[in-house]
Amino acid sequence: MGHYPGMPAPADDYLALVLDVDLKLLAVADRLRQHWAAHAAALGLTTTQVKVLLRLTPGEATPMRKLAQQLDYDASNLTTLVDRLAARGAVERQADPADRRVKALVLTAGGERLRDQFWHNLLTDTGPLTALSQPDLRTLTRVLAKLDESSSETSQPM
């Protein structure tokens, strides 16, 4: 189990196990973020830029406010990020025909190629999950789905 000097030990074996799993999941999540970041950097992108490209649907205009909400990202920071993607020719801003004050993003052909290249590179590199067999991956998928379901249930307002 991971240990942080000066921090109290868990009260019982169950909580010690929960802490051990928690710390291991955080370590794996960090390695997965690094994996995504390396693939993004290989294309001259940041992970947040990749997230923007992946959220956009080819041929569809997505309002910037909606995109910021989907990414849980501050709208003012998204503007700077989008400026960089637009300068690269990956996205274009369009005014909403119903409300000219609303700016929407459209994925360009170049942006679509970047997005597809990132996705292809990610799909062909197992990264931190290389050590797992197919049965291990199926088991992990089931366990993570169970965690995801339980967190969805607990986050619902009462």
C-alpha cells in the first residue's frame, strides 16, 4: 500500500484496501494521461486540444458555451485554446444563424485529419495497459463499469 509520511493509517482492513486501490487507480490514471499527452504532443497538440477535436462532430457546429460545459472548462480559457486550433486551421468559428452573438465551432478537414490521426495512433498503442491480457481487460472493464454505475447513482440529487 502507498504511504504518505505523517498521514494516519486507515481504521480497518477494508479502508486500507480502499486506500490501496484508490492510490493505484490514481497512479494508472496518471500514466494514461501521460500516454494521451504523448500522442497529442506527437501531433503538436495539447491533451485539451485533442479533447476539443474529439468532442466536435464533423459537419456540425457546436456552440462554444456548450463545448466548455461538456469539457468542464472555463469558457474564457477555451477561447485561447480555440484561437490556437483556429490558427492551425483545425477549427473555424461560425456565428449561430439564430443568434449572431453565439459563436459555434466547426471541425475543418484539417482538424478532422488531426483528430483521426490521434485516434489511430491511440488505438494502435496499448500504452500502460500492455501488461493486461484480454481476460484481464474484460474483468477490468466490468469492475470499472460497476464503479461508474455506483458513482452515477450516488451523484444523483436526492
